[in-house]
Amino acid sequence: MVETQLIPRNIKDNRVIEAMLTIPRHLFVPEEALWSQAYSDFPLPIGEKQTISQPYIVALMTETLELKKTEKVLEIGTGSGYQTAILSMLADKVYSIERIGLLAARARKVLDSISCSNVVIKIADGTLGWPEEAPFDAILTTAAAPDIPQCYIEQLKVGGRLVIPVGGEYSQVLMKVVKTRGGVIKQEMGGCRFVKLIGRYGWKADFNNNGG
Ligand code: SAM
């Protein structure tokens, strides 16, 4: 996975590469029948109409955050917990929010099984952020928003970084946002396709399709 998918696509941060070599990705794929595909170049289903993201996207988003080991990071969309585990190796503490209780519980179990002890998960609407634990050095959103929720900017420290897919229901642009004293600096990182960020400042819940 690292040699054929990440390095050829220009993932350079050795700490990201080390984390992706270390965390056993297959454990985060709930269906054992899919374990043989767990290191392949595409997302996989994790139940509840949600997915574990493509390895390259996990690496790109993590590298873009430019985390230091002393930093505090907020993740929106725990999903399988795989991205959470990668973040936990690069940050001091990870706060992760998932709206679907079953996924949050399953992720907690897998993270505990690999002794990931610097992660706190809560079941809530992540479009509100986590004001009680703010400010954060970095925020990562692993579901697609129609617009950037303003509270994410408010909950970032000055110098803090936000990575978030923004756009329509079926395709988005991965955005990097840096908070400075004078405002925010936005950078487009390329096209992507994520499930929907559902909540007060995201998409409305849809009974036929939970996630997009
Ligand atoms: N990074 C995850 C992984 O590697 O498994 C993938 C996450 S999946 C693409 C997106 C997740 O965001 C889903 O589990 C979905 O339930 C969650 N989600 C969507 N809207 C949310 C919200 N408002 N708050 C918290 N989680 C949300």
C-alpha cells in the first residue's frame, strides 16, 4: 500500500508513512470477508452506508494537517476509526465525533484492541464541533460539507489548520484552511468524493440514504 499507492503519489512525510505502515488497517474493516482488500486503493464499506476512506486520501489529509506530536486535533466522522488511529500516532490527543452510535462503539473497540489510548470519541452532531474542548491545533472532517461550518474556524487556534471536503452531494474539493490573525487562508488540494456530513450545519438527514 505504501510503496504502490502513497509514495508514487507524492506522500512525503515520513511520520505519515510510518503510521500507515504501523496501524493494521484490516482490523478496521468489520467484514472479515473484505480483509484481503483492506490495503487496496479504494474505500470499503463499514456498514450503516458509510465507508473507510481510500488509503491515499487518509495519507493526503493527514499530511496536509502538518501535525506536531504535542498538538490537539479534532476529527469529525470517526467512521471505522482508522483515520483516528493514524492521527493518534502524530498528535498528543485526538477528539473524534461520530453521529452513528454503532460505528463509534465499533471504532472504540478496535482502537482499544491496539492500545490507542490518546483518543476520546463522542456520539454527537460533529457539525457543531466540540466547543468544550476547543481550541484545537487542527480539525479534520472526513465527510463532505456543503459549506465550511463557521464554528470550525472559531474552534481553531491561530495558526491552526482545517482540512475538509466541500462541495456538492457527489463531488467535492478537498480544502485546506489556515487560521491567521488577519483571517483565513484557503487552498484547494484537489477533487474528491466523500459521504455526506449530516447535521445542523451540514446536509439534512435523508431516510433513503444515510450517508451519500
Ligand atoms: N475516516 C473514516 C475512516 O477511515 O473510517 C471514514 C469516515 S466516513 C467517510 C464519514 C463518517 O462521517 C461516517 O462514519 C459518518 O457517519 C460520519 N458523519 C457524517 N456526518 C457526521 C456528523 N455531523 N457528525 C459526526 N460524524 C458524521
